[in-house]
Amino acid sequence: MVWTANTLSPTHRPFLSTMLLLVGIVLFFGHSAAAQAREDKVLVGGTGTALGGVQIVAEAFRREHPGIALTVLPSLGSGGGINALIAGKIDIALSARPLKESEASEPIRAQEYARTPIVFAVGSENPVDDITLQDAIAIYSGARATWPDAEPIRLILRPETEADIALLKSMSPEMKDAVETALSRSELHVAANDQDNADVLERVYGSLGVTTLGQIKAERRKLKPLAFNGVHGTVETIRSGEYPYAKRLYIVTRKDISGAAADFVTFIGSPEGQDLLRSSGHLPADDLP
């Protein structure tokens, strides 16, 4: 038998009504609390290049929004971050490239938020301060194997599919050939991601590789960015165009972004967020001429 308010005596009906109301209230607020808990957890992941700068901004955001649990994950890579976003595993992806055509068909959108100089870098103890295109060609081709102090040059590479490699190849036809020669040398270390790349550059004496000013500054790496053809890669020189080599960084979000994730994106573009980016070697997109 199914008990309803009509099967009870008049004296019991108010009790049942009260109980039903209480159950409804509990279910409503329980559902709302669960939804709020989901809303207030934000996961950010993607290219290792962007993690240091975004982590600095995230620390300031947490102080102003203590109710939002914001986590910046270890490197997933640009593609890994975008795939995790599409799958609903994270709330914000960080990418060092625009969306591919196949990704643009998904319910996501990308917005450039900063640029940072791509630089040749050595360990902080290396006495060398600059490098020319001809130097780079000689080193990558293997024609030059030592630094001026006779210390062996230990070249650190990235996978051939990485944007850093594409940029090196774009410098000149001779540099393209030199990079392809370097990639064919099995004895050279190929760093799997941006953090591995910086770790090896710090650890291996005499090393040379490509990274970004933003990663060096934000992660406080013990690395020295070299001037290239007499020009230092800085926020000011990429703004002026004097230094042409910069990595573009994108925030990628779902179109149905949560309120908490949207708050963080807004904070990145705020005056405080942009000041933090500038101080860590990034040129905010709003500063572009």
C-alpha cells in the first residue's frame, strides 16, 4: 500500500506535509551546495611555457577569492590541455598556439592573453652574453662544438613538432638546414616538455637551448637569456618590434564556462593581473600596438 496524505488521518496530515517540505528543502540545498562546490573548483592546465606566469597570477587571485579552489596543473602541453578541456576534465586550457581547424569546431574559444620573447638561453654561470644567427647556424649544424673558453657546447633540442623548432627553422634557409641536421643527431638530448627543457639547461654545464623569457622569470630559473644579433628579447623590444621572436599564449575556455573560471579569466585581464604578467616577462595582449 502506498501511503499518501489522503490515507492518513487529519491529525497526521500536517506532520506529513511538514516532513515533505523539510525533505524538499534538504534536497534543494544539498543540490545547490553540490553545484556550488563544482562551480568553485577551477582546474587550469596546458602548455608548460605559460604555467609559471599563470601560477603567479593565480596566487594573487586566490588571495582575493578565498572561496575558489584554483589549481594549476603540471604541463599537459597545448594539445593535451585543449583535449582535456573538450573532455570536460579541466576548466581552462593554456595554449602556445591558436586552435586547429578540428578544435575550432568544438564548443570552445581561444583568446590571446600575452606574448613572451623566445630566447636562446645558457646556464647562469656561462660567460657568453650574446649569439648571432651565424653562431646558431654553426652550432646547430655541428660546425662549432665549443664555447670561447673551449668548454663543449651541449645543445638541447625540442621535439620536431614543437613551435620552438618551427621558429628556429624560419630564421633562414641555412638555419632550417642546421636544425634538421641537429635533429638527426641521436646523441643530442631532446627535452619532452618546457619544464624538462629548463631543467636540463640548468643542470648541464655548457648547455644551449631555446626557451622563453616568461618561463625563466616566472619560474626563477638559473638561466641567462642571450641577446640575439645584438638585441635582447624583452617585453619592451617585442612591443616595439625590435625583437621579432615571441611566443603567443592563449586562454582556451568552453563557451559554457563556469562563473568561477570566468572570474579567473577576468582577473588575468585586470590591471593587477597584467602588471603581474609584465613583471614576469610577458607582454599582455592589451599592450600590443
